[in-house]
Amino acid sequence: MIDAALFPALETLLAVARTGSVGAAARQRRITSSAVSQQIRRLESHFDIKLLERAGRGVRLTAAGETALPIVREMWTSAESAFGQLAELAGRPSVTLRVAASDYLGKALLAPVLRHLLDEEPPVRFEIVTTHSRAGVRLIASGDVDLAVVTGQETPRGLEDRHLFDQPFVWVAPRRHRRDRTPLTERLRREPVLRLAAESRGRTVLDQYLADERIRPVSTIDVPSVSLLLSYVSGGLGVGLVPALALAEAPRDRVVSAPAPVPPLPVTLIWRPSARRHPALTRLVDLLAAAGARAGAKLGR
């Protein structure tokens, strides 16, 4: 028998699992930490299972909690879909699309599409997470987002995907005087090397190239995003490897680029099948696919 009074507690369980902290879940749910603990105890008492256990200063799911979490997420997704469809019947359609993308894909692909959707009816709300592709896949798998735009990632079992285009990489460096024709790959040996975060696929590609060519940088600068990497280069410091699509934001009078002899990586949309129940997400997927096709065609010229 369904006990509707447990729904707030189930949402709180999702918040605790997502944050790994009772306090963080309380802030997210706008309730007290005591209320979070009470709701979890109510769930555990009702179903007679232990869902959470202490882990250092935080909490983590027990084995039973790990098994229960996908069931709760699926139920919550179905409930969101049902509320959305009922709102449409009432003439007040409104849905929130949760999307993850890296910074350069967000700028080049996602932002223009979202601007377009803002002008359409019915209204659509967004929750955008800017993160690396590997983290984006994890967010999809855990149910924290509905759609991710990722580079060079395998699609986990149970999820759906759509290939957009293949992403080549380019070297970027500060523009020197016109007579300096030193190859950018040679400048890697004597200038600071800009590196993306260790979790980034671009960092993996760079590290592999340096290892293959036996290049040991004299200095390194680690940056969390492609945009910041390009800011360093345009400011006159460092040589780096970036996705070709990101070059659109590089000032050509201060940045020089060259194709990098590394394999291109696929850019892909990944989503949870249940999310396709929302017409708005289907629309977003179609718009991103069209934008990706245009980007791929431009890069291929």
C-alpha cells in the first residue's frame, strides 16, 4: 500500500545520497538537519531496512540503501513526468531539464540552444551543471541530471546516446613576432605547458602525447577549464591542447593555433531513457543534434 506521507522523506533520501551529508541535504531541502534525520529514520522504520551509515564526518548508503536508490530515483522521475503531463492538461506546462556539459561545449552548443528554447512555448526551466565529461556520465548514471553532453565517453549500460560529431584537437600558444615560425610542438619543450584537470579527457590526450614524444615540460600550469586555459594563452603564457570547437572564443590577434596529431574524440549526448518521457527533453536532444551536425561540418572544412 502506498503511503503518500513518505514522499518528502524519499526526496530527502535522494538529497542525502547526492550530497553525502545530512547538513548539505538539509540546506538543499531547506529543512533542519534534525528533520532530515527524522525523515530517514521514518523510512527505515517503515520498510524495516537500514539505509544510511556513518562514514567519517558524513554518511553513506548501506548495501540495502545502494539497492534501493535506483528504485527511488526511477519512481521520482516517473512522478515528475506525471506532474508535467498533468500540468500540460491544465494548460500550465512547465518542466525542469537537468543538463551537464563541460564549459566549452556549454558555450558552443548548449547556450545557443537554450536561448532558443527560452523563446518557445511552453516555458522550460533549466538546471545546468558545468563539469568534465567523466563526471557528466556519473551524474547521468546516478540520476542527478537528465542529459549530458560529453566528449570521448562510453555510454553505460541502461542509458541511451546520440553521436553529434568527432572533435579534433589543436595546439594553442601566445602569438609571437611574425618571424618566429617555431612549431608549437617544439615550444612545448621550453615554455610552460597548460594542462586541464586530471579528470578531463583533454588532459588524458595531452599526457599520452607528451609520454609518446618523451617531452617533459619545464613548467606546468593546471587549469580547471578550457576557457581559463585560453585566457592564459591570450595573456601571453603557456602552450596547451584544446578542442578545436573552443577556438571560436580565442582572440586571433593574440593566439596562434595548429592541428594536433592526436586522435579526434566523439562528442555525444547521453540520457536516461525515462527522461525521454518529457517532450521538452526530446526537443532539446533534437536541437542539440542539429547544432552538433553544424559544428561537425564546420570543423571538417
